[in-house]
Amino acid sequence: MKNILSPADFRHKVEIRVRTWEVDWERVVHNSNFLRYMEIGRFEYKRNLESSLNACGSSPDGLKVFVVHNSVDYLAFAKFDDVLNIYTRIAWIKNSSFCFEHIIEQSATGNMIATGKGILVNVNPLTNLPEKLHEKFSESVIAYDKNVVLLSDKSKA
């Protein structure tokens, strides 16, 4: 299956180096670490939106999000000491949810190692129930990444 994602479609990139504790006895990155790499990409992407996390898990902008879905497609392997580029973007925004997409590639070769996505839902900080995203969030994402798609689901918050 041909991968339709391309690094050229992403504005955000963070570089990491594979560490010893992320590999198995064959010096290959354990598959669970790819979720960690995607989370690093999401956190740094959010930092580029001039936001961060408070100790309670919410953002100063009022958002508190839960990951409700993660998926990874493994295309190749990475090994100890590889430098990896983690590309991250928000592909779409709905009323209370949004979707991050990721590409992970070997920096030295440009070979794509994995692609992935994570869907996050905004929740009320007190009740932890889904809540409509603030317009300011959508506006800041659109200002940063012009390719985001705005979706509307009138039947849900």
C-alpha cells in the first residue's frame, strides 16, 4: 500500500535520538516507543502554538484533552542511536475533537519508518465530559498550519 503522507505536508518537525532503553536485545526500537515519539511530537507542536501543560493536565488556554485513539503503521525499523525526525500536524478539527497525524523517518536516509495518528477529545476540566473546543484553539491551529480541515458534527458537542 502506498503511503499518502509526505514530510512536505508538515510544518512541524522535532528530532530525537534513539536511546538505549528504547531498544530490545537486538538493538531495534520496541514498537511501543513509537507512541511515545508521537506524544513528543504532539507536545512540541502544542508548544509551537504557544501553549503548554499545567501540572493538573490542562493547558493555560483552558483545554484539557484525553487521547481516545492511537494508531501506528510500522513501515521499517529504527535502531539504537538513529536520529529520527518526528513530523506532526493537526489534520482535522471537529466540535470537541481533533486529529494529529505523524510521520517518523530516519534523519540520515529520509526513509519513512512509521506513520500514525492520534485523536484527542477536549473535556471539561471539572467533569471530564466532552466539551466544545474553544474557537481560540481552532484559530491558533489554522494560523500555524493552514492545511487543517474544519469538520462540523452538529449532533455532538
